[in-house]
Amino acid sequence: MTHMAAYEKGAGKRDISISEYFRGDYMSFQVWKSALYGILGFGIIVALNVLYDFSTFLTDFYKMNILEYFKDLAVKFGVFIAIYIVVSYFIYAYRYYRVRKHLDTYIRLLNELYAMYSNEKKQ
């Protein structure tokens, strides 16, 4: 019983809030959120890369083919986001599976506790 109370106070709060979603809803929300953070992260990485070597970027800016530069950047972005989304999908699928497993154990223990209390009241 103390194990169940500790679970309710600790990891159970997060697990119960995750379990309130259907699997598809939870997964799609988390993947969309990860995609937005991935876009933001990629933008920050590109900006820092340009700012790090800004003088070279400015001197090469007039020499380079802008269309080719942005095409290369778009390909890198696509590969980055695709890998990021696939990895985040598997991470959140595993988290949802783990939460369901913990809650199934918690529900089983609650049923055992209820059965134990029912037997005590009958006696």
C-alpha cells in the first residue's frame, strides 16, 4: 500500500496525466511539439554557424550561388527534421508503452487491495 501511495505522489502524477490521452493523440501532439523544437533548433544552429564565421560568410556571399546555398540548406533541414521526428516518435512511443505498463501494475495492485478490504469486511 505504501508503494502505491508513493507512486501516486511521484511518477504516478505524470503517468496518469499521460494516460488520459489516447495513444494516437499523445503521440501526434508530442511529435508535433518535437518538430517545432527541431525547427527552432535547426534555425539556431544555422544562425550560430553563420555568426561564428560572419566575415567569411560576407566575403563569400557575393561569390556563391544563393539558390544553390539555400537548396543545400533545405536538403540538410529535411534530413535533420526527418531523423529528428522518427527518433522522437520512437521515444514517445516507448514512454507511452512504459506509462501503460506502470498503470496496469498500479491498477492490478489497487484491485488486490480492494479484494483484501472486501474480504476483511465480510469476516
